[in-house]
Amino acid sequence: MDLQFTPQEQAFRAEVQAFLKDKLPQRIADKVKAGQRLSKEDQAEWHAVLNARGWYANHWPEAHGGPGWGAVEKFIFDTECALAGAPRIVPFGVNMLGPVLIKYGSEAQKSYWLPRILNGDDWWCQGYSEPGAGSDLASVKTTAVRVSDETGDHYIVNGQKTWTTQGQHANMIFCLVRTNKDVKAQSGISFLLVDMNTPGVELRPIRTLDGDHEVNEVFFTDVKVPVANLVGEENKGWTYAKYLLTYERTGIAGVGFCISALAKLKVIAAKVHKNGQPLNQDPLFAARMARVEIDLENMKTTNLRVIAAVAGGGVPGAESSMLKIRGTEIRQEILSLIRRAMGVYATPYIDAAQYEGYSEAPVGPAEAATAAANYFNYRKLSIFGGSNEIQKNIISKMILGL
């Protein structure tokens, strides 16, 4: 197993770097590096830039509009984007739903929905979690009852979804719904595509710890959904959900974002002084920085080993859960150290400083304005996509057989 990039892969890295230097809007990169919130328009602008180059759906096959990259190219691209300050691609349509449709969708669904994901006609959100079904996703209670009338065959959907990220921007939601209550929980779930503008769909905002409106509750009351919007077979949605979550968990590891965040931490620790010396020379703080850097290097090696296995025809299993656990823990530790480095200046969180056009200077160093907000917001990393505790159960079953 060779964990070094080939000359061709190094050339690809240079190509990506040149593209980012030329095409990544500077104002968007500045907002990302400062930890400021991006608008829907910011994200859509970057998606359009990538799509024009053919790099938006970078893990789709060429037959469906992807660049035909392998695992190594995707790793290089994601890492260089993070280092350059490119926004994280909003994953719900292109990175989650797209692969499910390509593998399990009908030809009609592929020909209709995939181009709309690429060109931005549809903005998707995810309807998985419910108040009583988060980590125990198989316990979803939102129902979809199939009926026929003069308008045709459709489902009547009733229930509630929660923690729906960016649902306020979405016009479509892919949902896990219960279509059979009389079988084993995992066997009675279906995967349904729902238009958010359908009568009976109601969205309510949830304010997170950082004061942002990022997540939502979605309520369904007698919502009519065409049977044509069922992906795959009825009652087989659990299979499709697990396939989708493999993509989500590996992405949550965020190796590139960890590398970028660590670089930012090092700059801050060299600039901030404590007792007359740079913070990076404080023994306790320097030890924590060293520990997280060692952990990150180990995770990078593990990630490259998984990439090498996939390139050789292997399929990642428990490794995606391992990367999810370590990646989220490392990112949280780096953000904790950034907040700690800001000291008292991280305490007064100035909400307005997150927004473009804010005219007043933040209290203390510029990095202080978003230090606490980002720390609190990313506590979610170890919960969504399947909590880290659930990932440990998956690892124990797949590797130890427990």
C-alpha cells in the first residue's frame, strides 16, 4: 500500500490549487476563514462555479455529470478547498440524495432529478430525525399511507421531522417514512421525495446555541406525495438510508477542514500572548496543540489507507464510522483551543459580527468574534450523522462481532 501521491495526482493537486486561486470569490473565502455565516446566495454562487467546471458532483460517475474521479482525487480536492477557504458543499442534494438516486432510483427519477441537483433548480434538505427517532433512526413514526383516487396514486404523509438543516432554504426534502407498521422496524420504512411547497407542509425554525437559524422542525399534515416520488421499492428505505449515511459519515470527518482549522489555531497561538510570551510556548497549551496535531496526523493516515483500499477495489465498512468519530472529536478540540486562546474576548459573542456589512470592530482580536459561536455550533458534530456512541456500536459489531 503506497500512501504517497503519484506524479499524476500531484499534477491534479496543482490544477485544483490553480482553479481555486482563479475562481473562488475572495469575499466568500474571507467569510469562510473568519468563521462567518454564509448566505444561501453565497453557497449557490460557489456551487454554480463548481458546476461550470464539472466538479460540483465530484463523486458522481461521468455518465451522470460527474468528473469520474477516484477516491484520491476527491480527497485532494476536498483538502485543497478547505485550505483555500472554499465553502463546504451543501451535501443534501449532491452528496446524499444523488448517490442514492444513481444506485436505486428509476431511470425517470435519474433523468429528472439529477440535472436539477446539478443546476440548482432544487435545494434539498434531509428528513431523517424525529423527536423520538434520532440515533435510533429505525424508530421513525412519520407515516405514508398509499391511496388511489381520481387524481391518481399517491401517499398521504403525516408526522414530524426535526433538526432539518437549511430547511428554510429548501424546496424539496427526502424523507424516511413508515409504510408498514406490522413488520420489524427496519423492514417497514420507505424513502420518499416530498415537495416542501405541498399543502400540509409546515416549517418552524429552531434557534441553536450560537443564535443561528440553521435547523428546523418540519410538520406533515395529510400531505399528498405522488407514488412516482418513491425511491426504489416500498419498505426497502432502510437499505437506502444506510447507503446514504456512509457518504454522510465519511464527509463529517472533514480531514481538510481539520487541517485548515489547525493552521488557523497555530497562527492564533503564535499571535496571542500569555504572561509575556506567545501562547504556543505555554507548556500546557502547547501540549494540547501537539496532542491534537498527532491525532490529526493519525487520522490523515487512516483516511489515506481507506482511500488506498477503495482505489484497490475495496469497500469501506467500519472505517467510515472510525473516521466520523475521530474527525468530529479533533475538530471540536481545535475549536475549543481557539476559544480558549481568545480568553475573555471569546465570552461576549457579538451576533451581528457574523453578518456581512457589520461596521463595528469586534471586542478583542478579530478571531474572537466567532470563537464562541463556532465552538458551540460544532458540538453537534459528534451527534448528527449518527452519534459517536452509535458509531462505536457499529464498529464493535462489524469488527468484534459483539
